[in-house]
Amino acid sequence: MTTSPSEFGFRNRALAVFPAGSNGEFGFPAELVPVLERGLGSRVWDTEGREYLDFTMAWGSALVGHAHPKVVEAASRQAKDGMNFAAVNRRSVELAERLQGISPFLENLRFVASGTEATMMCLRVARAATGKSKVLKFEGAYHGQHPEGITSMIHGRPSALPKSDPSGAGAPWVERDVLVAPFNDLATTASTLRDHAGDLAGVIVEPLHRCIAPDPEFLRGLRELTRTLGIPLIFDEVVTGFRLALGGAREYYGVAPDLVAYGKALGGGFPLGMYGGNAALMEVVDEHRLPGPRYAWSASTTGGNPVSCAASLAALDVFSEPGFHPRMHELGRLLRRGLAEALADSGTPGQVLGDGPLGQVAFSEKPVVDQASWLASDRKRSRALMLELVRQGVFLNPMGTKLYLSAAHTPEDIGEFCRRFRSALDVTSATS
């Protein structure tokens, strides 16, 4: 008798077709691999009917919440008139103008399909415009799945900064072209920039470094240094864009870069990225400059497709509602306060990280201000806790990355999460 593939269950089917049963990074043990069926608001359900309180929110891309009615309606309406043209369209023009109104430093911009492409293109634009090959990033930062984005993130082996660590990048050449500095250390960064200014095409930074907040003077000092040395400054706002403020980290921290990359929340859950900034830099992607020498090829089959742009316009309407960002910040403070109280009540040494609607816990007695202090935390305990939370019905990334809140989360959701967090603390303390 022949057995239908559906009889094996979606978990086993996923394990059979995807490495580790994952489409990337989650790293669940085989018995916990979930296959999601649907989502609504702050909840998701898997193919076995199990409900989860979602604290990853599509890695932050569902800032409006799952299946937000305004986004669904806008995307559905546009889909009837065409889903993709691989060309400038009405919705992409409207969205570009809307973004310029939010961030006036966006003199020119282009759409791509993801945050990875956006950061990759920022680096290519900087290299083409300056004619230089090296870039500087900060240790532990993730800028997408291209080689520079992964460099010195995993920390597979120790590196003497500013030398980079290629572990996980799949591209050993990054050791030649990527320099690395410690986040929040302006003095060391300044020394590296001055030593290599003649070779540097750009500096790329997550203004909120994973979940580590910048020291008050770090971003301002970095802006002043790069301007003085003539090095383009690139903000990776794939996470912070529209999340910390409508104008992102640029508005929230009061520092403007030369180039910026957006993704995640920009699409309202649909795939969309954008890069742009200073017109003198962005002109290198003008096809009239082909073949160069100051030219960088830039094209995207699905970037700026009208469905994603329509969804983005609807999402921006939600983000622009009165009180949206104050409410998101209050939810984030409520989450981080609940995490801190749970750690204190259990007597567990730990640091609560984050800003805006983001949070994270590091099991460490010392403050976590950069990658080195993050690596010194008890990451084995962190993973055990994350997996226990999944068992208790919280959907998140057990690799230990940030917790994301959305417009759909409520104080009651956060209270529910914190109760499960306390329970997971108890379980993992008994087994650690």
C-alpha cells in the first residue's frame, strides 16, 4: 500500500526537504520544528492546530501585526490590477514620494525585494562612488545574508580587530575587504578610521546594534568622524526603520547618514526593501553612466512591485496614526520591565536589552554593551530558555535573537508572555 506524503505530517515533510527543517536560522531540534499554517494579530497557528503567542513577528517585518485588515485590503485591491511589472509603477512612485516626505535626506532611492539587497546595494554604491574597496562594520552586526553582512557576526574564531572573521560568510575574501570595530567604542573606531581612511569606501552600522543601544555620543561621534574623513556613513535601518519612530533611527537618535537601507516593516509583511540617500552617491546607479568607471549595476525583478508598495503605503498609514509610536515604546518598556522583574525575583543574573518595541535577555552579571560582552553571557542558558518558551506556546527564534513586538500586541499579551518566561526560567534553572 502506498503512503501519501501528507500522512507523515508537515514536520517530517519539512525535515525531509529543508536542511534542519528550516528556511534559515531558527535551529529548532527536530521534535520542535513547527510548520505554520496561519497568523492573525499577535498569534500564529501551526499545521497541528497549536496556537502560539508570536514574539518574532516574521523577524519584525509584521510590525502592523499578522493579516492587518488595511494591509490585506490594499494588497488584494492592487493584485487585481497586476502583481508585478518589473518597472516603475504608480504605487512605487507614490511610495517613494511618501518616504521622501518622512526622511528628506532621501534625495534619490531605489526599491529592491529585501533588506539584504538594500544593505548590499548601499555598500556597492559606496564602493562605486568612492572607487575604494574596503568597508568597516561593527563586530556582531548582521547586515543581511551577503558576505559582508555575515562577516564577524557568528564569531566562529577569535579575531584581532580590525581584522574580520569570515566564519559563516562563505567568502574568505572578506578578510581582505572588511574591517571591524567594536560597537560603542568611539576611540577605537576613530583610530581604525584614521588609519584606513584612504582605503575605506564606507562605514555601515545598525544604529541599534542588534538589541544593544548606542552610547549617547557614539552615533554623533561616528557621524562627525566620517564626515571629516570623507567616508560615506550607511545606516542599516532594516530593523529600526519605522519601528523606533516614523523616521526610524535617523529621527529617533537625531543623526542622519549618507545612505540608508530599509526592509522588514517597510513592506507591512510583504517582501520589500529600499536603499537611498545622497543624490551624488546614488547617481552611480544611473544607467546613463554605464559602463563607468563610477557605475554600479542595480536592478530588481520584484523590487518595488505594486502589491508590496500598496501594502507598504497601507502600513505607513498605520505607523502614522496618532499615538502609534508612543504606544509601541510603552509596550516595549512594559516587556523589558517584566523581564527584569522576572530575573530579579528568580535570583537569575541577567541583563535586559533593547529599545522601542524590542527586547532581549542576556544571562550575564556584567552590562552588555558590545559583541564581546554579549559573547561572555551564558548563551547556552539563553537557548535552553528560548526552546522552553517554544514548548510553552511562544513562537520565537531559539537562536537567541531579539523579541519583536507589533501593533497587534496588547499589555495582556505581554503579561501572558512574562508568566511563561517566569515558568521557563524555573524549568531551565532546574536543568542548567
